[in-house]
Amino acid sequence: MKIILFGAPGAGKGTQSKLLVDRFGWSHVSTGDMLREAVTNKTEVGLKIEKMLGLGQLVSDDLIIDILKEKLSKFDPNQGLILDGFPRTVNQAEMLIKEHLEVNHVVYLKVNEKEVCQRLSGRRVHLPSGRVYHVDYNPPLKAGFDDVTGEPLIHRKDDYPEQIKLRFDLFYQETMPVLDVLSKEYVVHTLNISNEDVQSVFKKVLNALDL
Ligand code: ADP
Ligand code: AMP
């Protein structure tokens, strides 16, 4: 099974991906996690993109396509795969279709903007694993620390109010048009998930995937 989880920043793509990985053992490929890892490791790419990430800007299509191609080349084609955060521009979507990656489902997590802002401002992340928490909706056992490793959580720079606004604008301008492109090629399920907790969203996702 190969799926694309689509949605605004904070819609719950990473959260739902983790649940799918735990249940089915699929691989979760988050372009955001990959870029943050490059920044943490201070690689050549990481140093180049650090500022853009902090500001919530999109990095170039060429760069994303390069790193994603390299990552996907390591996967067994029969392995379950979740793409999270990609494609985010029409160019990226067209490239994906051109590469003939077989995608079984696109799941659009549709949530209202006000709710997503609350989610992003309270999000805390364990960078090495990509595990996400929320200070109110999904708190860690010990405030500020990862449940599994006990390591500190961070508040992403792009989860501060000014950056959230910019990321929304970018989502509507650059990323929403992707849905039209994808729907010409793949099955798209739009799930209305406003005011639904993590587990009820998960049920809807499983239902959409016929699982
Ligand atoms: P995305 O990967 O789409 O940017 P995340 O999965 O990181 O979104 O979720 C953003 C924030 O919202 C996190 O703090 C997460 O704990 C919280 N969250 C995710 N799903 C829900 C939900 N259904 N209800 C409330 N909070 C949620
Ligand atoms: P995310 O973790 O999905 O919220 O992504 C965090 C940041 O990484 C984004 O705000 C962008 O700066 C960058 N990014 C992630 N995926 C992409 C992509 N497909 N295209 C361009 N930039 C991306």
C-alpha cells in the first residue's frame, strides 16, 4: 500500500502516520523530517535551508525532488509507504506522476484554520524520531520530554504565530492546487476532521483505506 497524506500544516499528517506505522509497519517518509534532520546534522543542504525552514518558506522543488528520489531508491517497491509533506507544489505533483510511483490512495485531512493554528502553537516535537505531541491535546508523560527516550522536546521555529500565518498562505497558494493534479491520477478521499480527536481521525483514515 502506498498513500499520500495531504493537508495543511498541523492537520495531523505526522500523527496519523505514526499510528499507521505502528499498526502496519509501513515506512513514513516526511520531507519535513528529512529536512530538519539535515539541519540538525549541519549537512551542506541543512546549512543552506535552515533559515528558510525557520521562516516557514518552501525549499526548492529541485532540492526536494533530489532528496526524495534518493530516499525512495532505497525502498523495496512492495513495501508500504506513507508520503507526508510531499507533493507540496504542482511541479512536485507532476514529477511524482511522471515517475509512475504507484499510489493507492490520497487522504486529505481537512480541518479548519482556527483549529490548526491552536494545534501548531501547542505542538512539541522530538526531533530525532519525529514524534509529535501537543501541550493540551496530546501531552507527553513529563512536560517537555519525549515519552520513549526522555530527551527534550522542541518548539519548532516555524510553529510561532508569524510563521504559521505565512505557512497557511503558502498552503493555499502553492499546495491546494496539488489536489486537483492528484485527483486526475489517483483516488482522493477528503476527510472532514474538524473537532475530531486523534483516534476518531484514525478510524476515518482506516475506513478510507478499506482497512
Ligand atoms: P502535520 O504533520 O499535519 O503538520 P501533526 O501531526 O504534527 O500535523 O499535528 C499537529 C499538532 O496537532 C500536534 O501537536 C499534534 O499532537 C496535534 N494533533 C494532531 N491530530 C490532532 C487531533 N485530531 N486533535 C487534536 N490535536 C491533534
Ligand atoms: P513539515 O514538517 O511538513 O511541516 O515541513 C516543514 C518545512 O519543510 C516546510 O515549511 C518547508 O520549509 C519544508 N518542506 C517540507 N516538505 C517540503 C516540500 N515538499 N517542498 C518544499 N518544502 C518542503
